[in-house]
Amino acid sequence: MATAYGRDTRGHRPATGSGGHPPVKPFFPAALRAPVEARAWRELAYVVLSLPISVALFTFAVTMTALGLGMLITFLGIPILAAGLVVCRGFGVVERGRARGLLKLDIADPAPVRGKGGLMSWVGAVLKSGVSWRHLLYAVLHMPWATFAFTVAVTFWTYGWAAFTYPLWRWVFPAYAGIGGIQLYGDRTHQVYLDSPTEIAVTSALGLAVVLVTPWIVRGLVSVDRVMVLGLLGPSRLATRVSELESDRGVVVDTAAADLRRIERDLHDGAQARLVALAMDLGLAKEKLTDDPEAAARMVDEAHGEVKVALQELRDLARGIHPAVLTDRGLDAALSAIASRCTVPVKVVVDLESRPAQAIEGIAYFTVSELLQNVSKHARATRASVDVWRAQDRLMLQVTDDGRGGAGVSTGSGLAGLTERLDAVDGILVVDSPAGGPTTVTAELPWRG
């Protein structure tokens, strides 16, 4: 496997932190930090709040569903059932907001109910919506789980912290209860209390162990909540995919329109303007051909130069639409041609046993072309590299330079537009460009060969 700057022989780059340097390790390991981290307290708050919310939602959902089904013998059952589903969707809004705030869960809102007009049309849309019934299912399933999670989480947190802090509050037993401490065992003849220094220390140590393990238990519990919220309260996979395709279609349409405007502008301001000037010069030369042959010859010579320039502009324009070398010889030759026009030396390594689909090949070509133009214009680099390889069913591109860095995909930048173009074909663009450099841009495209 060929190598390139910033990538090992397996095609993977080492993990880096901000600034391109290895991440700084925290002083305390994760196991010791977990009980006092904000995430642990947010997840505990989520579990504690889940119980009263789920009880209220379960009670309402079961009541309205039973009432609606029982009243289906009359007309009133249908609107009652629809109203119950609508309120369940309202609870879903609360649950999604709670998951976003406390669990930091990235979940989109499902599509709203859209009736064609009129109350009955809206009721029918509610009843036919799979989202509505998934919210009802969440209301029924979440209550028993929330009860179990609440019991486990609160028990572990309470007993853990109580035992861990036992040396601080043991004094209440002899002062107010008249006993030496927590009673570990007792019958008619024997009583065992945790009151010696050794017993107090062991109790605190066991409490510390429970305190340390409790956040991970709670994290495991809320992972089930994450699955339930994503699966039942979020948009379906089909709806998400349709939304992505609609967005991608818009990007493709906008990109095609922008390319057409660019081609029209280049023709109007470049070759077309030169051809118009050429026609005027040849007309003047024709008029002077008999009166002043020498001047006519000079004008024809100038027109000849203009023809060469116009032809070169047309070649550049055709290359910008789709280069012939890419069609004839593939990415290796096409990218080498791009690299030869870059203002810094560029090392090109293409490790492909076959060619991807023509559309993907074209996108890869223009991606590298755009990135090398950025290197020429903005990077202030002394060298660059282009590496292309295949990883399973993905085409991987990596462009690296040793310039000043600071590149990003912020809105309005060229990289942002490039990201949108790649996203339209399920591609990914990752930029690693700390201030001071180096810059590594990795693009991933579907193979589709």
C-alpha cells in the first residue's frame, strides 16, 4: 500500500487532539471522575424525572385508548382516540426535549400531521400516522422500564453515598438513637453494629466502590431510554432517508445551476468576447487589405494570436466541465495533470486496482482540483501530497500540505460548498487544519463501480 503524508500503510491516521497534537490525558481516570461529572448527574436527573412523567403519560394513554376503543360503537370513539394520540405526541415533544437537554441526544422531530382540510380529514391523518401510534407504544412501554430504572438508580446512589459518607454522620446514632451505629445483624441475643474504626472504614470503602460503579449502571439504564426515544419518538428511517434525499436533490440542483451560470459567464466574458473582437479585427483587416496591406497583415497576425488565446480558454473551459484525460486514462493521469499546474510540488499516489463509477470519478477529480487550488491560493505551503485508495466500498481521497493551516468548513467557505457536494452523493469531508499547519483534508465517496 502506498503511503502519503499523515496516513499509515493501512489507510488510517493516528488520533489527534485539537491542534493536531495527541490529546491531553486527564489527571484522574474516567472511573474516578464519573461520579462527579456533569453527565452522571444529568443522567440521574433523567432517570428520576422519568418515573412521574411516565406514570402520567401511561395513565393518560391507557385511559384515552380504552375510552376511545370502548366508544367506537358510537361515533365519539374516533375523535377521542385521535385526541389521545395527539396528546401523546405532545408528550413526545417533552420527552425529546428532555433527551436533548439531559442525555445530549441528537434526535430530530418527526413530520407533523397534515390534514387535507377540515376536522375529519385531520382526525383521519392522526389515526393513519405511524408516528402517532409509535408515541402511544412509547407511553405504554416506558412506564414499567422507568419504574425499574428509577428503583435501581436511586437505590445505588442512595446506599452508595450513604455508606461512603458514613464516617461523617455516624455520630447521629449514639447521640440520638442510643446505639453505636448501623445495625448489621440483630436477634434476641446478639446485635452487631458498625461502630469500630475498622468497620467504619470498611463501610466507607464499600460505599466508595458503589459510588464509583453507580454512574456506569445508570449509563447502561439510560442507554435503553436512548433506544426507545430514537426508535419510537423520532422520525422513521424511511422518513429520515427521504428528507436526506430531498436535501441532497436540492444541493445537486443548486450545484448544477451554479455550474451552468459559471460556464455561461466564462463563455460570455472569455471566449465569446475574444471571438467578437476577432471578428471586428478581421473586418478591419479586410477593409485595409487593398489600401494598406502591411497594416492588414499586422492585424491578421494579432487576430491569429487572439484565436490561440480563445482556443486555450475553450480548452480550459472544456477541462473544467469534464477533462478528456479523466475519461481516457483515469484518476491517476488526471490528478497528475492537476498537480503539475499547482504552484507547489505535489506528490500523487493513486492505489486503485479498478475504476469507480464515472460520476464518482468526476466528483473525486473536481474535489482534488478544488483542494489543490486552495493550496495554491491560501495555504502558503512548500509541498503537498494527494493520496487515493479504496477502502472496501468507499473511495478515499487525502490531500495534505505543510502550509499555515487554519482551514475550516465554516459557512461561506469553499470547503463548505465542497462538503455539500460530497454530502449529495453520501460522501464525507473531514478537515484537520490546526493553526500553523499542517492541513489534511480527507474525502470519502461511495465506490459504485
